[in-house]
Amino acid sequence: MPTSKHRAVFEVNGKAVDIEVESRTTLSDCLRHQLRLTGTHVGCEHGVCGACTIIIDGAAVRSCLTLAVQADGSQITTVEGISFDEGLTPLQTAFRKHHALQCGFCTPGMLMTAHALLTENPDVDEEGIRHVLSGNICRCTGYIPIIQAVLEARAAYKKPENA
Amino acid sequence: MKLPPFEYACPATLDEAIALLASRDGDAKAISGGQSLMPILAFRLASPSLLVDLKKLKGLDQIKIDASGITLGAKVSWRQIEDDKRLATAHPLLQEMISHVAHYQIRNRGTVGGSIAHADPAAEMPGFSVTCDAKIVVKGSSGERIIPAGEFFEGPLMTVLEADELITEIRLPPWPAARRWGMLEFARRRGDFAMGGVAVFYDLDAQGRAVDAHVGVIGAGSIPHRVPGAEAAINGTTVDETAILAAAKAAAAGVEPLTDIHASAAYRRNLISVLLERALRAAVAR
Ligand SMILES: Cc1cc2nc3c(=O)[nH]c(=O)nc-3n(C[C@H](O)[C@H](O)[C@H](O)COP(=O)(O)OP(=O)(O)OC[C@H]3O[C@@H](n4cnc5c(N)ncnc54)[C@H](O)[C@@H]3O)c2cc1C
Ligand code: FES
Ligand code: FES
């Protein structure tokens, strides 16, 4: 059965991208293999683990459940786009302080989800954080440290210059 | 798994989309939010030769509320329903049901039309549409059809939709402000598909007796459906404890749940009964 090829023009972490993608390539594979942005992790490839979470046009989404061709015309942020070249962001600092990661496989998805949530609602309470993070699976930490880290990181999102 | 091969098209109009779907003898599929179709493709449970993206179709992403009721465009997302402040009074049951659908990232993309077309028997939106007497508006090569939700679902992942038909909107009757309602479901983790769920509503007549009771269940059989026995046990009563227990009993008798890896049929039957009992108490207290 044939596939089709398409031009996709979008922005990743503020940089313009103009590439040809195959119809069946997921956005997660496109980011990792074509654009070499391997910060986005792929766990289950069918929407249940949340490791592949990225932000498209301001909304957190699963990049394994999006086709690369569907990214055409959008603005994308990956985990590479919410880190500094040197030093840690307040969100990363909070994750480190609370031991919110062990193996780190789920971490890009956790960070992207937390970043989207805190950008939307820096006043979110613990229940709200738990509700949102329920879409991300972590097999190491037991979640409590992640929730503590996100609770602490809220402060940084209340001041726009730190976001 | 990686997705099977398919071609992709992103038409700009509904008519073009329908023509593309009609061009492949049933082998083309629409993609809206992709939150059910992409997993199906990844599992290779389907391998359509063409995906027709609904992304560019205009006018299908509005929530309209007026005296004639509520109209949800097929591309309205879970997130839009969650964020629409008007719905807290215009249709509180809709917002409550949708609050149980999937997780944050999925809610940003998943759509009401996609959910109804997907027809998972445990999904909230198909169940909601049946419980609330929704009308499903579809358009295909041979024109428009308006299908009552109660006649739309044929089995798990099976509907009366033709291969070249698209859902365009879902129409809901108006929701009286004084209506009593309750909705409960049980899932091991919030956002997962329900092991069972119940929605109930009724109005009160001048004597304080329940009229026009609607009881709908999800995850309790091969399609979402209403439970006439439980509705009859509520109608004409003041919804006292006797009526609540009678309705709960009738609900257990009125469902044909399946046994699967998540729960046995007996467990689900009992679950539905308990959920209706609690949902009715919530309705009375509301
Ligand atoms: C981890 C996970 C958990 C989930 N949990 C839940 C849950 O608890 N409850 C729940 O209800 N859902 C759940 N979902 C599914 C989710 O709600 C989907 O968004 C929804 O079922 C389908 O909507 P979609 O827009 O993504 O459809 P798509 O995936 O794009 O399409 C689904 C099907 O509908 C067809 N279709 C799409 N739009 C139309 C249209 N307008 N007309 C005709 N056919 C159309 C497609 O061809 C396809 O066959 C979950 C999904 C995942 C990945
Ligand atoms: S890899 Fe996308 S949700 Fe698991
Ligand atoms: S840190 Fe290992 S999966 Fe979360």
C-alpha cells in the first residue's frame, strides 16, 4: 500500500522548520529521527504513557498520537525548548530538589505537562496537579516527589519573567 | 508499533472530505483528534488506504446554546466543553460526564464527533448522547441524515455511519434549570475508560413527583443504552429510598455486561446498580 509525501512547515522551539514528511510518520518520530530532537521520549507509541508530551500552539498533547504532517502551520515546544543552555530552570531545579526523577524516561513528558499546566494556571492546587499528571506514567518515583516538585515550581510561573 | 502505510489528505471543505471518503470503497477513514484512531493504527487493528484529516474544515468547532437546545460541532474538543462557563447551567450533566474523559493531553485534542463515531461502549460521549436523546447530524454523498442517538450505535466500535458519511454536529434538547440529575462512574484511575458508569435525570411535577426519568449506562454491554426498567421505577415517585432501591434493582436486571480482563459481568452488574443508587441520592440532594 502506498504512502504519500507532504511538505510540513512549522516552528520548533522558535526555529523555522521546512521538511518533507511521510504520511504515516508520527510527530514524535519526526522530532526524534528527522529533527534529531531526542529529548522527546517515546514509551508506548499508542497514547497511554505520556512520555512523548509536547506543546503544540500552547496546548500539551501526545506527539505519538499526532501525525508529523498535521504539525504543518503550528508552533511546537519540546523539552529542549524549556531548558537553559547552562544551569537549571526553576521547574528543573524543583524536580532535582525533590528527587522527582530516577531513570528519567518519563521526565520530558512530566516537564512538558507541568510546564503547560503551570503556564495556564500557576495557582493550581495539589488535586489539580494530580488530575493532570494522571495522564503520565512513571515507573520509578511513585509520583509523590513529582507532585511536590510541581507544587514548588508554581511560584516561578507566577512571575512572567521566570516562565 | 509504527503505523501501517496510508496516504493522507487534508481537504478544505466538507464536500471535498466526503468525496475523498467516497473515493476508496470504504477504505478511507476520517481523522479528527486522532486520539482513538492513532492507537488503532498503531495496534494495526485497521489499515485504511487513506486518512482524510478534518483539521481544515470550518464551522465544526462551535458550541451553540439557544432556546432550542445545545449544538456541539463535531470537532468540539473535550477541553472546550470543560472550559465553557455557560455549560455549568446550560448542561451541567454534559460537563460532569466529560470531566471523566481521558487525560489532560488527550482532552486537548479529542473531539465529540470522533468519540461518537468510534463508539466505544465504555466511552462517555456516546452514552451521554443516548441518555440525553441527542440527535446526531451526519452528511455524506447522498445528503444529510439526522439520526437519534438511540439508533446510532450497533455494537462495540460499530455504528450506522456509512463509509462516506461524516458527523457534523450533535444536537441536544434544552436542559431545564430545575432538572434533577446525577452521574457517576468507576475507573481504577481517573481518566481511564470506565468499568461502568451511570447517568440519570428527571424533572419534578407540581406534586413533587418524578417525570420523564432517563437512566443511561456505559461499560455495561456492547452499546451504551437506557434502562427502561429503572426509569419506570423512578417515574411517578417522590424518589424516596424505596424508589431508589427499586430503580437500582431494576438497573441490575436491565443490563447485559460482558466479562473482560478488567472485570467480570457479575461485578459490573453490581457496580451499575450501586452507581445508580448513589447517583439518585445525589440527584435528590441537588
Ligand atoms: C490513553 C487514552 C485514554 C482515553 N480515555 C478515554 C475515556 O476515558 N473516555 C472516552 O470517552 N475516551 C477516551 N479516550 C478516547 C478519546 O476520548 C478520543 O478523543 C475519542 O474517542 C475520539 O475522538 P478523536 O477526535 O480523537 O477521534 P479520532 O481518533 O480522530 O477518530 C476516531 C474514529 O472516529 C472517526 N471520526 C472522527 N471524526 C469523525 C466525524 N466527524 N465523522 C465521522 N467519523 C469521524 C474516525 O474515522 C475514527 O474511526 C482515550 C484515549 C486514550 C489514548
Ligand atoms: S509514547 Fe506517546 S503516550 Fe506513550
Ligand atoms: S523516573 Fe523512571 S519512569 Fe519516571
